[in-house]
Amino acid sequence: MHSTAKQQGDFTKTAELTIELLCQNVTVSLASVWTFSSDQQTQSLEAQFGSMMLQDIHRPKRLQDCPRYLHELQTHRYIDAGNTVIDPRLSELANDYFIPLQIHSSLEVGIRINGHLEGVLCLERAQVTSHWHDSEIHLACQMADQLALTLAIKHSYEKEESLSLFRCAAEQSKQISMLVNLHTEKVEYVNQAHSDITGIPREQIIGANLRELSFFKQHGELAEQSLAQIFKGEIVNGEVQFQRADGSHYWIQYVLSQFITERGNHYALVSSVENTGEHNYRSELERLAWRCGLTGLYNRTHFNRVLERTTQGVLLFVDLLGFKRFNDTYGHDNGDSLLIEIAHRIRHFPEFNKAIEIARVGSDEFAVLLTESNDLDYFSHRLYQHLSMPILIGREQIEPKPALAIVDIASVVGTFSPLTCADIAVQYAKKRKGNAIQVFNNALLNEFKEDAQIERDLHSAISGRQFELYYQPLRDLEQNTYIGAEALIRWHHPKRGVLFPASFINIAEQSGVINAIGSWVLEAACRQLNLWQHHNADMTMHVNVSARQFFSGNLFEQVWQLLIRYRLKPKTLILEITETELMGDVRHATLLCQELAELGVGLAIDDFGTGYSSMRYLKQFPISKLKIDRSFVSDLTVSRESREIVSAIIAMANALNISLTAEGVETVEQEAFLAKKGCHQAQGYLYSPALREPEFAQFLLLAQNPVLIAH
């Protein structure tokens, strides 16, 4: 059978012609051609012809449901079944196909290409046949061979087209594709992209020995290592820089792999792409990732990576005191100018010429990693003076206030992070008078360990009901009566006994536990104030609020709920925050104070006179009270300066119509001076220390205060 369809590899058309011809020469009810998938899991109908064309019932498409049938076709040329119902070779098709269609005999001829089963030619009869004649079987086998030939031609055309498409795609690709024969070590193919990227003519590469390639000439050791890996069957990838004949450089990202052809030839496939732009961009990103964009110094991430590998040397840590306030006062541009100048001074400090690393590790923090220094004391004092020299920013001369911490890395490595130790030491440096320089030592380490233990204990203190409020009475100096109290927290530590706030509040603030403690204090104070008011006591309650709690964002909501829950009288709850903390964020503080004032909550500035507030801010905030810091009150009888300061504060408060309380009053002379100058209220040991609630109530009774608390 020599048809145009067969020559063109049109298998479906050829199958149709084949079974039509068979039906003309062999008595059959139905003839059909089926092809198998490459994994021989499914079969597809290509053509059918006969007196009983199938519409609703077909052979099963899933060949895995017919394993014996498939095995028979794979091991024998054909299956000639005179009775399909009883022939065991077709038993898997009987119930669902032969019996419903009343097909009683069948001839199944395999369609093979090079011994591989590609499909089946089926001849079927409605009547039982004792056997299929040899001539019928011979003709069917011939037709199956013709179908196999057509299918082979189709596969050949498809393969040629795939190869053509592959070659066309490779030629159009901007990615380099190269084939190297690993037996001859010669390049047998390379696409046009290689010439476009490298500038080397294509004809110089095809047929060349692979060791003549730029990879071997410019990176010989890496190339030989990669070739050895390819021979082992490994996939090799990487990125490398090359130089063109004109001297320009470019980066190539490559993947090398081995494959074996059907004939057993070993080849290496080289796939590569120029990524010069991407490489340079990535390098710039890495530079930015490790550098501070403002100062040009390394950043904390990079410094930490270096520090992790360092076991010897000295870590010097620099922090700028009051930088946030400077930033808020003079603006961020001037703040940036200050940081740039400090970074410049550190980078060009003579003793830092041999520094291992210099970095900006925080907003206003710098770190230097040095080898051993013989005279750290002299060296650190010189640096301190160098950094403290005035800086001209705009038209203003600024005097930086650095704090320095020094850590011997060998003494802490493996135990604590050197930067953590530096953070601890610099906090102590900030508290020192004179030069703010602190060397990290065992005493600080022990104190740090104690603080760490306190921090751990704080987490269970609230749930364990270890906190209690004490109350220090506030005395009205004009009426000589007690009008309220300040709530002060005490911690009944299970091992350390009663702890005052000074021993744990700073730790609570640094660890973030202060918010939970502050919430507990505020609720406990409101609950007690509600009890006092329930017994008709006209009392005010002062509650200290930390900066973290004040600026947490939920203080207003918390206070509002407490006022509703405990039905407190207006102006009886007064929140105290220190002057310095209040100035931390003036805009937010102003809005919050106004909102609290609208709820009927008073605001007192604690430790007044020690911070940086101005008359403008005092007028801006809805302040109900100022509290004169105890440091001024304690010196009233011995310091003329303290008397003048206190007198000025009293005069200012009276002028602004702001209530005034003096803290730390301990002598009658101090009380007399304050009363004479017009101070409204006072508190201190002259009257009473902070007392537990039962003792506080007893104190008021003994003092014959007209406001009595019934129990």
C-alpha cells in the first residue's frame, strides 16, 4: 500500500484507508486501529470501519486495567481468538466490551516499531469462528507493518521538526548554548549568542578544542575542576568574569551538564547568560546592605558578622547623649550633619588607622573593633576629648556629649555578646560625672546578671500577686490638711524581701514589662480611690506613669475604661510623668494630655526643674500640677541658689495658675519656707513615708484630718 498519506506520515488517514481495505478483503463486522501512549498506560482510537460502528461502547482506554491482554500483545505477534467469551487472553475485555456488543471472535495484531509495541490493529466478527485463516492473519500482519511504517515516518517528521524548532530557538536565544563532545573534547555546536556576547567569531569556536575557550584561558584552574566534575556526571554552575579582546569586562552565569545520546556518545551542554548588569546591581545592593547610607561606615549587620568571628581585641562603643532631643530641636537635617561629623572624627582618629572595623551600629551609636591596646585609658580619654570638641552646624556651635564603653572581647567571648556588654557599660558611662567613659568589668557583669534575674522574676511578679501599693500623704500647706496621696509600688520579692521601685523599674522599662506593671498600678490605684470616695473621702490619687506607658498608644483607652468602671470623681485622678519624659514627643504628649484633660484627669509634671521644658510648653500642655524636685527642696536651708530656684518655680506656677507640690520635705524649716513663698502642697518624711493602706487610714485618723475613712 503506497499512499500519499503514508508518505506524509499521516497516520490517521492511513489507518482509515487500511481498515477500509481490510473490510473489503476480509469478512469482519468491525475493524479498528488503536495507538498506545509512550508509557503504555492508555490507548486511543485512531480509526474504525465496518457494519457495526461503535458509538457508546468502546474498548477500555486504560491499559493498566488489561495487564494480561497487554502482555500477550508484547510477547506474541498477534492474538487470534475464535471465541472471545472463553479465550483467557481476552478475558479482561469480555464483560465490558465483547459480550455487550456480541463480538464472538477477534484478531488482534500488534503494531511495532523496532520491536516496541505502539498500538494494535483489531478485526472483529459477530459470529463464532473456529479459527482465523492464515491468509487473513498474513494480510492483517502486513497491514499492521504498513501502519508501523507510517507511524515511524510520522515520528521522524515530528523529530525533525522538533530538532528544527530547537535549533531555531537556540539561534534566536540571547543565552549561549554550546555542545562539546567529551570524547574528542571539541566544540560541535555554538549559537550566535556566543559571538554577540564574547566578540569571538563563531567559526573560531566550532571545531576548536575546549581548552582553547576563554574559560580555560582566563580561569584555567576553575575550568579544569569543572571539567572533572562533568566527567563524574555532576551538574556545575557558577558565575565568572571574562575580558574581551578590546579590554572590556563582562560577567557570565553558567550551567554545565553531561548527557548521553541514543548512540551512547557523551556530550557536555554549556548554557550561559551574560549578567553583567545584574551582577553590578547585586554588588551595589550588597554594598548598601553592609554600609550606612548616611555616614558611609559599615552598618550593624556587617559589624555583627565580623564580631562573631572575633575572639581577641577591644570593642570601643560610642553613644551620643541627648541626640534625640537635638534631632527634635534642631531638625533631622542638622541631626544628620552631627552624625556625619562624628563619623568623620571617628574614622580619622589617628589611633584608628589600624582598626579592624568601624561601624555605625545604631541611630546615634558607633562601634570600633581594635587590636590590643597597651594604654586604653590614655587612648579613650583622647578620643573622648576629640569627639567632645565643638561642631559648627549652620550658625550654631554645638558641643557633642559622647559616652564611651570599652570591652575586652577575650574576657566575654563565649559568654556574652560584646555588643551587649558595651550596651551595659555605656549605660553606666552616661551616669558618670565628668568624662563619660566606662570599662566593662566583672562588677558590671555581676550586676547585669542580677538585673537579668530580676527581669526574669518580674514576669511572674504580677501573676504571683507580689506587688502592693503604698500611699504617701499630700498635705495642703494653706489648710494644714491632708488632701490626697501618691501611689508608690512595692515589690514583695519572695527571696529579696520588700524592693523599692529604684531597684527594678529601670529593668522593667528596658525589658518592656513596665507596661504590664503600669497597667496594674493604675487599676489598683483607681480601685483604692473608688473605695475612698465610696466612704465620702474627698481625696485625690497621684499615679506615676512611665514614658513607655504614656506613649504606648492605649493609655487613653485604659484610663477611660477605669473611670467608667470605678466611677471616679473628676479631677481626683492625677497622672504624673517626669519633665524629661514628657518632652520626648511633644506633639503626641500635647494631644494625649488634652484628651485626658477632657476626661477630667489631671496631669502633674514630676521632678520639675531637672529637665528641659520651657514656658511655651507649660502653656501648651493642660497641666494641673508641678512637683518641685526633692533635690531643690533638700538644699533650701543651705543653698541660696536652691532657694532662688524654688522661689522662681513657685512664682511661675502661681502666674500660670498651676497647682504646686514640693517633694521630699523633711524639716519644719523647709515647710515654713515653702508655705511663706506660696507653695500649695507638700509631701515627704516630715509628714510620713509611704504607708500600706491600713496604716495610711490610721495615719489620717491620728492626724485628726476632717476627712475620715471609715472601716
